[in-house]
Amino acid sequence: MSPSLKKAEKFYRQMLLLRRFEQKCAELYTEQKIRGFLHLYIGEEAVATGVIDAIEDKDGVVGTYREHCHAILKGVPAEKVMAELYGKMEGCSRGRGGSMHLFDKEKNFYGGYAIVGGGLPLAVGIALADKRMGRDRVTVCFFGDGAVAEGEFHESMNLAQLWELPVLFVCENNLYGMGTHIERAQSEPDFIKKAKSYAMEAHRVDGMDVLKVNDAAKKAVKHVRSGKGPLFLECQTYRFRAHSMFDPELYRSKKEVEEWKKRGPIITLKKYLQENGMWEKIDADAIEKEVEKEIEKAVEYAEKGSWEPVSELTRFVYSEKEAK
């Protein structure tokens, strides 16, 4: 189904915001404003944008350690995310989580996790609680191809299907688990076969095309919300940056990266709009300026944020309630 001009413009703006946010993060990291680990989502914007558009505010999202964009699209303000990356108290996790542990209960964003595959059992637990409580909710669980090799993946897939839980498993297959290509790490690189081995409905989509992702996600969410059990959606995508800011990226050629960049999410959407006579109806310059201001606002908010006092170092480490 062809998108309306309004929807297409929304997707363009969202993906541009995510791209500029991540590019700014890379810049701030080199200035040591952001410390610790930093995993960027550049190149994969179509997956988060297309999938999260297909769910409702009440639905839950469990991210990965590459989750800045998941959080922003789920409604966590960009300034709250940036403040968290800075380690400031005004961040969505009070500055204690950093890049890999964003969280916002009010937005039903149940966190990013540094452990590969760590969010999978959590998503199953949330969905189990929702089913037992009779809540009409879908939990979307994002994870990378590397997580498919983990025990948590297989345990979670099995229980979700066995108990017919309302989980949408979204595999962001960017071909590389850290620095190893999936064909060198997994005896069966066809993830659809793995999902179907659990008798689960499974589909694959071009993760570089936001319109295709959105269409597939809408169908997947409808399936899950109707009570038919979980669904596995593989989005074939590619990260344009290294695995993390510490990665020397010696495992793939620059030529390979450049070839993938030719069909990047933003370029792909722009090409579609041009071919369908919609691009000239979008004020791209105005969108760029709006996005730039939003990023500037986020950085300013983080810069003005406060550091948690040393006196509160052990707060949240132990229960403040006395044992009875």
C-alpha cells in the first residue's frame, strides 16, 4: 500500500532525526563528552522507524545496546537520551545507565541491555504478565543477529510460542555479530528456518526500506495482537559505522560498506518519493533545520545537566526499606 504524503514525510523526518542524533553522538564521543561504550544505529534507521510506527503507545518495546533510536521513537525525549549519554541526572536513567541502558517506564520503553540477547527473556516475561492480566498489549523485542546464537534466544522463542505470548521478535540482521560475519559463526545462517523450527510464524523483509518494514510490521502486529501468538520478523539491514567506537573494523572492506550506503534507508525513501512525484511537495530544507534545532536543544540540555552527588553513590544499590 502506498503511503500518504504525510506518512512519508513523517518517516523522512524521523530517520533524518535519528541519523543526525547518532552523528552528533559520534562527534561528542571524540570530544569525550560522551564516555564509555557507544554503539551507533547509522544505516539501520528504517527498522526502528517502520516497526515502532506500527505499534501503539500502550505497547512495550525492549531494545538492545544499540537502542538510542528505539528510545527516541518510543517517545523518550531526545534531550533525555542525550543527558543519559552524558551521565547527567536529568537523563532517562538518572545518568547511571549510559548509552546501553536507557529506560523510561512512562513510555513503556523497557530498556536496552549490554548483554547480547539479554532483552529476549525480559520481553517474554512482560508478555506473559500481559496475557495473565488480560491486557491488550504487544511487546516488541529488538535484537541483533548475534543474539540468535545465544541460549536466551532459543529459550525465549520456545516459551513464547509454547505459551502463545503476544511478542513480536524483530531481528535486526546487519550480517555481523560484533566483528564476525554470521556465515562464519552460525551453522545455519537462515534465521527464518530457526524461527519456524519452533513452529512460529516468521517473515523476512528488506530492512533498508522503511515502507516495506512498516507494511510487514503492521501485519505482524495485527497477527500478535489478535491472539495468534508471537511472530518473528527478520529485517535485513546494515550498519554503516563500526560495531562500537572501539572497533578498528578490520573484518569488512570499505567497498562493501560503500555499496550498502548506496541503498541506505534515507536515500531509498527519497528515491521512492522522487519516483512517485512526492519529493517536491516536501520541504526538505525546513525539516533539516527543525532536526538541527532539536539536536542542538538536546545537547544544550545535556550540557546544563547536573552530576549526581557522591553522597548518593549507593542509592538504588540497596533497598531503602528496612527488612521486617
